[in-house]
Amino acid sequence: MRVCVAGAMGAFGLKHLDALAQIDGVEVTSVVGAKPEKIEAFANERGIGHHTTDLADSLARDDVDAVILATPTQMHASQSIQCMEAGKHVMVEIPMADNLEDSRAVVEAQKRTGLVAMAGHTRRFNPSHQWIHNKIQAGEIKVQQMDVQTYFFRRTNKNALGLPRSWTDHLLWHHAAHTVDLFQYQTGERAHRVQALEGPTHPELGIAMDMSIGMKVPSGAICTLSLSFNNDGPLGTFFRYICDNGTYIARYDDLYDGHDNKIDLSGVAVSNNGIELQDREFIAAIREGREPNSSVQQILQCMETLHDLEGKLNENA
């Protein structure tokens, strides 16, 4: 399987390159970056045969079967469609778009081309959340409430590596997407009631730096999500599952019970790295000619809920 990584030098592009190196029979044959000198030096250092600043160059190559897009959010939808129209399978990092209309266009392109198109919703693949999902599917637990904190300290426009960013991130269409999808994935239902509030807009970044989201599914389970770019403290996303049979706390790839006892996840998956497991699913779906977990069709429901939440933010502005 020959793969192109676009946005290869960004925080998540690097994570995907490291993950792909762990999968047998996969070769990164092309990388795309914004600056010619830097992407050339990067490709040479990594031993990657082709580099470019134009995704179209990579899509025209016979030695590219699939593309992973770790590019700015605003490019995700158009580049996903561009990849599929060029005959390439595509995995686009979260979110697949920053609005519902573009999300639907991505899904239509997948239906039209029949190619594998997957969105990078890593939480579905983290062993911690997989363990919970397996218990739910087995009928051993049922989610009553999810309490989630997504906290960063980003008062300047920098990425996860602390480097200047060429685009502006967004709490709703990017960071909330992780939890919106996970809540609906774990409950197996679409949120039919939502509420949302946002704090003051940053004078330079032009985005709300704090947000509060509430969701409820028809069975009665609720989710409370707090997001902030203002948090000068522990960073990341922390999930508390309050279930009918136990409480569980997920911290990325680790899981604890309600009394902070660590749960053994060694038998859940072949790796403890959520990004690697996500990439493995993408490659396996292409090889097996099937729909992947976290396909763009499956994720459309998340984008519909984000659209509903955006409406609530506008109502409550």
C-alpha cells in the first residue's frame, strides 16, 4: 500500500508517519508540505522518494494508492473530494469539514467514486474507549452520562508543537467533534436535544475561547462537554463515563475506574496507540474492500449534530 501524507510536517502529519511505519506492507511514497525547501529536506531525511507543495502532483502519481490529509481544517473537504476524484482512497483528519454542506459533499463524492473515505476520529480507536465500547456492545454497561473536559492553553495561534499556525483552530468544528461523535458512537443514538454557550471572542484570533455543550439522546443518556483555549493547567481531553454498572475515566489511551485504579487494556488491540489503530483500520478497509469504522458516512451524523449546536450558539450569542 503506497501512501501520500499531506501536511506531513505538522503535529498530526508526524504522528501518522510514525504510525504508518508500524504497519506491514505500507510505504510512504510522497509527502506534501507548504514550503519547498523544508518539505524537500524533510523527505530526504526520511528517505521518501517524492515531495511537493501541490497535492495535485502527488495525486497524479502511479505510486500513490491512498492519501492521509493532515492539512488545515479549511482544506479538508475540498482536498478529500480532490483525492477521490483522482481515484485515491482518503483519510481526512478530524474534522472532515467545518460546515454541514461541505460534509455532505464529501459523502456524496465517496458514494459517487466508491473509494474508501474515512475521517480521523481517533477516539473510536483509543483502547480506552474501545474497552468501554466492547462492554456496551456485550450488554455489560450502559452510559448514563459522559462528562468531558477538553482543555488547552492557546491564546496565540500555535499548533500542538507550539509552532506558529497558518490557520485558525475552532473549538466547535474541531475539538467538540471528538466528543460529539464519541457520545453518539457509544450510545448508538443521535443527540435529539442539544444546547450550547460560548464565551468572549478573542480580539485577534476571532474565535470563542471557551464553550459549554450539552447533549441528550432519546434513551435518556446525557453528555456535558466543557472546552477551553484559556486553560493554564493540565492540558488535553479527559472523559468520565458514568454508567449503570461502574464509573470509568479515560485519559487518551489509558483507562481508570472511578476510584482511579488503572484498567488493563493489553488485550484490547494490537497497539496502545490510537493513531496507529486508526491508520491500521484505514489500510485494512482498502485491502478488504469494505467500509471502515469512522467512514465519512458514519461521521456525517456527528457533523449534523455540530450544525445543530452551531445554531444554538447563534441563538444564544
